Amino acid sequence: MESYDYILAGAGCAGLSLVYYLLESDLKDSKILLIDPAGQEVPDKTWCYWAEKPLAIHPKDSIHYWNDLSFTTGNIRINKNLGSLNYYHLNSHDFYKSLFKKLTNHPNVVFLQDEVQDIIEGPENIQVNTKISGSFLANYAFDSRLKQENFKDDSILKQVFLGWKVKTEKAVFEPKHITLMEFSKEKSDQFEFFYILPFSKTEALVEYTCYSQKNISEKILKDKLEAYLTDLTNGDPYQVSFNESGIIPMSTKQSPKFKSKRIVKIGTAAGWTKASTGYTFHSIQKNCQEIIRNLETGKLELLQLNRASRFSFYDNILLNIAHKWPNRLQSLFLNLFDTSSADVVLRFLSEETRFVEEIRLLGKLRFPIFIKSLLKYATH
């Protein structure tokens, strides 16, 4: 049975990122096996994150960023400068192309198109059993496989979205800042908004997003986006060059405590997706680097990363509101960004603030809806 230092079940963003940092570390000569199901294509996805400078893993030839954002509801618009932070955009195809190029140049990295059926932990190693290629041994396994039932569970709130990269004939967009949320003019019992990443005055990624416990049909998503673009362009024609859609489970229950010395969950499967916002890319990078540091320094008992419990509490307060009073989320987000600087809010959302900063930030907000959520607190 062939043996490796590390086996990765899943070659998505988390798996590839972890291997990238392995190859940048003192462990770069380790024998690595990446297993991913055969026939899967690189998905069309847009990943965004905020940081002072682009992350080292971000391909240098595909960096696009903004330093200003806005929120719009009716005739009210809140503009915010990000201060020392920038809001970065990364296309999944550029990411995968860059990483595959780096990884395929390393003879110690092996790619296998197959399906992992199970991972069995022994006292000295782990055994990974595949559907076609048999079994493999390793010192450690990193597992990013997702349970598909989480996408169908109606008790879990989901962020459902459809986005198009469009090119218009006339100048429509403001290329210097992003529209983080433009709230729908129509009354709805769900939380929904539009999101614009402008690349020029005539080209942008425009997305419709809805928080829903049930899946939303493609037709409804398309109708919402078309109606918005018709209003935005005053009915003028536009061309669609890129299409993305997705469903992101919004729950702090995605990753129960996983007790294992040699099998480590990573990515969304490990709860690295921010439950209250759906952002994942930056947390993947931070957590992968922390895992590599723990491997390098022999702190193997710390491979199962622990998240600060207060951030799960904050997420559940917001998710509780989203489940029970979704019509209050619009004013909540507006209040959050209107009362504090954007860089502090974004650092809070990426769980990089200190407790004293969080008290200061939360103390500026209108309290009634939070008190209501506390009185009827539930985990989601």
C-alpha cells in the first residue's frame, strides 16, 4: 500500500491552499497526495476578501481591488472609505490556474482523480480508501468534503445567489467603489439585496442575493436579476460574459467538534465559512497557514483549530434575527456600517478584532432587535 506524508480529500480552494502553504514551508519536500472526484470542472466563482495588501496566494496578474463601498436603500446611500484596507476580487479560474501551475512543477505532489469513500484512523497513521484506486496510507489526512444534505436541510438558512458579469453600451457603473448592498425596492418577507463589483463604467459583476431556508428556483433568481439590470440600464441592452450561482449554508452547526489526531477537517466542512455573511476565502488562507505553522513546530495537538466562542455567539445573534425577523436585517447592516468606520466593521466580520473593540462597536448600535434576539436566543 503506497504511503504519503499528507493526503488531501478534495482539491478545492481549501485543499489547494493548504498544499500551497506546505510547499512554501519547511515541509515542502513532503510526499503529498491530492484526491478529487474525476470529471469535475473548475467552478465559476468569485471570491472576495479585505486586507491591507493582496494575499501572497493571490495571482499577481489578476488583482483588482476597491477602497470604497456603499449601501443603498431607496433614496438613502451610505458611502464608506475602507481606510487601510482594500476589498479584493479573485476569479476562481485564475486561482486554480495559478495553483495548478505551481503544484504540477513539484514531483512530490501527486494528483489522483477518484472518490474518497472513507478515512480510517489508526494509532500510527491513517488509511484512505478510494472508490477505484484502492487504499493509501498517510501520516495525516485533510478532509474538505462537504455533506450535501446541508444544502437541502430546510432548517438551515442559506445564502442563495445568482451573478452575471455584464457589459453595457452606456456608462452605468461607478468604477471607484463597490455597492456592497443595494436593498430591493420591493417589500419582501425575506432578506435580499443586490451587489455590484464594477471593473469600469461599462462592465461589472452584478449579483442578486437572498437569505432563504428553502432553495430558490433558477427562474426566480434570473427574473430578479433581469428586472434589476433593466432598471439600472434604463432598458438599454447589455451582454453577459460570466455567470455564477451558488448556495452557501449559513449555520454555526456545520462543524461539530471533530476529535481526531490525524484527520483534520478544512474549509467549509470545518466551519471556516463565516456563518453570518458567507465569506470564506480569507479565513481559509489564515487557517491553512496556522495549520502549517503547527505542523512545522510540532504542535500537532493544535491541528484541530478552535474558533473563539464569542464569534459564534455574535453569528447566532444575527442568524436568529435572520430566521425570525428578516425584515430587520436591512436596518441592522445599515446601522452597523453607519456608526463605525468600515475598516473596523470589516475586521469584526473577519474575526480580527479585540474584545474591547467589539464592545465599542456593538455599543453604538440600536439595541431593541438585539435584546429581542437575546430573549429568544437560539443556535442556528
